[in-house]
Amino acid sequence: MTTVRIPPTLRGETGGQRQVDASGATVGAVLNDLAAKYPGLAGQIFEDGEVAPFVNVYLEGEDVRTLQGLDTPVTETATVILLPAMAGGR
């Protein structure tokens, strides 16, 4: 299974877990499996069937938007990181 790291702002949806396992051959499949296991995450990470614009998804440290997006292949030993975009400040 692929390891998915959960940021502090989304851990309430995973019972406080910092990382969880999800399966799938692509980033999209992994995220869909994650959303099926933790339904509260679906609305947090998806918008209109795509990754929400305020959520960054990294595969082994690389932004999947610069790869093949949700179609990016993953291995069972891969790590996917969810990272909400930050805005604001002075």
C-alpha cells in the first residue's frame, strides 16, 4: 500500500493519524481509496472530480501537477503527501 501523509489541518478526518495507507496504481486511485476510507476527506481534497486548487499533492517530493496529475503512476512503496496551500500574511 502507498503511504499518504496527512497534514495537521486534515488529521481530524483520519482520527488524528499523521499517515495512513491507501491503494491504487495512480495518484487519483490512491486519493479515491483514501476518500472511501475517510469520507470526510473527499470534500477537503476534491473539487469537481479534480484535486482542489488549494490542495497540493506530492509524490516522492514532486508536485503531481508537474507530472501526470491524477494519472501519475505510483508504486506500493511510494509516499504521497497532501499539503494545503497557504495564503495571506503580511
